[in-house]
Amino acid sequence: MSGSNTPGIIERAVELAPECVSVTQVKGKLKAEGYAQIDAHLGGRLIHQQVMERLLPSDKKRRIRF
């Protein structure tokens, strides 16, 4: 992924998290958007925790249909 206006992978992961129910789903969306080395960037404990904290709240997860 390249471009001067394109957010970095960590920034984008944090932006996507509120729309997702899991870190795996965030990673899938990042891959679909063309980001590379996703596991390397999101593998750290702190960033993983930050993304987890921003995921869709558990009370709303039950209402989502896939």
C-alpha cells in the first residue's frame, strides 16, 4: 500500500476496529485493502490490545448477521 494520503497500517487497524468483531476480521479488511506484513505490524502485545479495546462492543456483536 502506498500513497501520501494513505494511513499507516496501525492507524488503519485502529480506524477499522470499531466496525469489526475480532482482530482477525480487522486483519482481513487490511489485507483486502492491500496492506502487507499485517501480522508483523499487529503482532505486538500493545497494538493488539489497543485494537481489541476498540472492537465492536460485545452487546452489539450478537445483533450482527454475517
